[in-house]
Amino acid sequence: MMRLYSTRDVHRMQEGVSFEQAVMRGLAPDGGLFVPENIPSFDPAFFEEKLPNMAFPEIAFSVAAQLLDGAIPREDLQSMIHAAINFPAPVHRLNNSVSILELFHGPSLAFKDFGARFMAQLMAYFNQSSQQELTILVATSGDTGAAVAAGFHGLPGIRVFVLYPEGKVSPFQELQIAGWGDNIHAVKVAGDFDDCQRLVKAAFADHQINRNIRFTSANSINISRLLAQIFYYFEAYKQWISETKGVADKPKLVFSVPSGNFGNLTAGLYAQKMGLPVDHFIAATNANDVFPAFLASGHFKAQTTIATVSNAMDVGNPSNFERIESLYQENTTERSTWNNIRAAIGSLAVSDEDTLDCIQDVFRKYHYLLDPHTAVGVFALEAWKANNPDRSDAHGIVLATAHPFKFREIIEPLIGEELQVPAQAGTMKIATDKHFHIDPDLEYLKKLLLEKTI
């Protein structure tokens, strides 16, 4: 049975928790993030013999069942997977050496639909026998809040508070967060994403709130969201090997991951630990370059957040760094944790100018649209290959984290065309803008949580 521990409990001094406990608590009592005691791996034959013939929901179920090790009955888990993973994740070949994994075909047009919908299914499942209302508290730099709002809207016995930075999400993202009403409460914070994230962590540590409210988080700090993000790495690999079937000398596979809070990258590293044949990962960041700085120096130092055109990645203190560090703390007798991480992950920071130029260049060459976050991933991949000529023949898959329409104010002037409204947007229940407005102070958030009004 799956057991999880805090990232800060390095020597496993505390008793592990069950998967249900980890999901419903969100954050470990010591402020760390829950990580699995062990990450099981698939037999190598699975990737060559079984994976190519599996549908996406079947892949997701196989990965989840392997990880959870009986924590949820198989029939219940299968039902939740089919309810959550009911849209595709196609791989689009851009050219001979670059493909795009499109993760924006869900209801909120962003990759976070996968994690948010799976998490919503899990929490509703675990909460069904409780008489007490469950409160979901989440900080967002853009896409997480929209996905969580869509995934949890209307679920009985659950209320959601989404904290987002004032003036630092796109207009469409704000509508996706603040337009639901009902059990979704949008909280506009006069600050940046790190302020929102700090408030969430402070709320979890506050004794008065914990005495009065049963609550958890829906950020990528919640292990359930992270596990769901593993699914599409397997799906991408399936499509890639199907496309290269019969090729005698397949190129090595590299994933370029637009990275902000680093949950998506961490999920990919977990997939690799489960046996997925990935040669390398690239953590593509914007001007918030705390991770490239860490790889260069060996010292992790949080930074003040810098606003960029790829706003969902504007994170100066990524929470999931703890999980990455925890993953590579093993086998450090000959090499430091830092060297272990550097061997597995490359990282580059991409400027706004290069991001916008990349959007224009890809559209001109291939008539294919990138959103600003995906453009960071494409530019970083090409720059990394240029800096590593020994890996120049690797095939790169870039995670397309959001639909370009979500950033049409940025993209339309670049390409001189008006973007069409995606089909998913036409079905969204976007109503009038409904939100609370608070200063970045715990007392304001506490009052809102306890009274539901200010």
C-alpha cells in the first residue's frame, strides 16, 4: 500500500501517511510536501509491447494503479480516471527534431485540467462519507485557478477559494477564475503569486483556521495533481514510438518543460523513475531564473517575482523544488544531490523578447501558434541543443501548457490575425466577474475563510 512522507522528513523519522491522508491534507504538518516512499517502475517490456496498443485512459489507469498499489479499489479508480481523463493529449510534429505535446484540449484550455479534474474526482470520493464541508484553498499564477474552478464547480460538500495576483493574470484567465460563483470563491490579492502562495501556506499553519475548517490545497503541492500529470508523459511516449516504429536507430528523447512552480517537471521526473525511457529534461523558465541559477551555483535562493508575458511561470520560489531535491538525495555517496540533479535536468531562462520572437518565427515557418509559455519551452529546447552539440540529434517534445487563445492580447498583434474562439471556451459557464479583493495579509484571508465575506 502506498505510503507518503514529508520532503522535510529526510530520515523518515515520522510515520508515513496514506494516499487519502496526503490528498486531503495537501501539505505535510511540518510544512513540507508529501512524496511517495517508493516509486515503482514498469518492466521495460511494458513500453514496447503493451503501451503502443493502449488508449490514453488505459495508460492513465495503469500508471495510477502502479503508483497507488491498492490504495483505491480498481473499479473505483478506473471510474475516476475515465471521468477525469476524457479529452486527448495529441503530439504535433513541428519539424524533424521538435514535437509539441498539446495539453490544452480540456475545459480550461490548459494542462492543469488533467491534475485538477483527477484531484476533484479523488476528493469527492474521499469526502463522500464526511458530514463536514471540505474547503479547497489554492494559489494560482493563472492556469491552475481556472482548471480548479472548472474541475470542482458544483461538487457537493466542497467549497473552493482561488487566490490570484491582481493585474498579473490575463483577462481571459481572470474570467475563468472569477466567473463561476456557486461554490467557487475568487480572491484577488494585491500582490504577486508568491504572496498568494505564502498566504496559502500560512493558512495551513494557522491553528485557529485548522480548528474551524476542514481544508486542503489544490496547488501542485497536492500529490494527487502531480500524479495525474505523469499520465501524459506516458501518452506522449506512446505516440512518439508509434510514429518512429520501424526506425532502426531512434534518436534519444528529451522533454522541454515550461516551468514555474515545477510541478510539471517533477511529474516528468517521476515518469522517468517509473521506467519511461527519457534521456533528459529541460526546465525552461522565463526571467524568474531561480532554477538555472541553482544549477549554475549549487545554491537555491528564492527571488522576488518578475512579471513576464509568460505569467503563469512567474514564480520566484517554486514549491516543487523540494520534491526534486528529495528525488535526487539518494545515492549521494559519490556525487552530491546538486550533481545528480544537473545530470538529469538542464535549464535555461528565456527573455520576453526571445519568447515573442519565437511565437512569430514558429508561426511564420509552420503556421502553428504557440502561447507564450510553450514558446519559452521551444526556445529553450533549441538553445539547449545548440549548447550541447553531442545531443543535437535528440528529438525534443515540448509541453504546450496552454491554448494560444488564452493570451490573444499578446499573440494577435504579433501575427496580425484575430484568433478564433476554441470550442471549449464556448461551453464554459463564464458569468459576471465575481471576486473578493484582499491585501496580502493572513488576517484578511482568515476572516474570509471563517466568514465567507469581508
